[in-house]
Amino acid sequence: MYKFQNLEVYQLALAHLDLSYALAEKLPRSGEYNLRSQLVRAATSVVLNIAEGSTGQSNPEQSRFLGMALRSLVETVACQEIGERRKYVSKDEISELSECGHKLFAKIQSMRRSLER
């Protein structure tokens, strides 16, 4: 087992990815190469950057990867809002994903702060 697989933040990012895939399934097929794809790619990027940044990197380098994970996470939030604004999904349908995203954001921020000390 790799180090990142035991990280709570990685497990939370996987849960966020699962919820993102579930939301993407609710988006119209016409947006498959737009919003659906972008949501899944951004959520996947969060997971991959956490994993990549955890493997033998210096603290500044790991912080850089966590920063990229944060940017991708924010991108998923924008996708959710676009989906809601376009009336593809309701606020209730994105509530669990939003809550998971808030927890993940806080966890990544906390990790970055601890690396910068």
C-alpha cells in the first residue's frame, strides 16, 4: 500500500470523486463534452494531485501539489453552480457533494498550512 492511500484527505477526495461522478450522471448528455467532462476531470485531478504530491516530495513541492488540488476542487464547485444555474440539478441534489467539498477544502488547506511551517 502506498503512503497516500492511508491519508484521510485522499479517502475524502475519493468520496468527493464518487459524488462528482454521480452528479455528472444527472447532467444532460448534450453537455457531455462540457460540464459533465469538466466536473469529472476536475474531481479526478483533486485525487491525483493529492496522491502525486505525497510521494517523496519536499514540503514546498507537496504544498504545490495540494495547491493544484485546491484549484481543481474549486473548479468542481463552479461546475456544480453552473449545473444548478442551468437547472440541470437542484440545490438538494448537490448538497452532499457541496458538504463533502467543504470538508475536503478545509482538510487540504490545513495540510498546506502544516507543510509551510
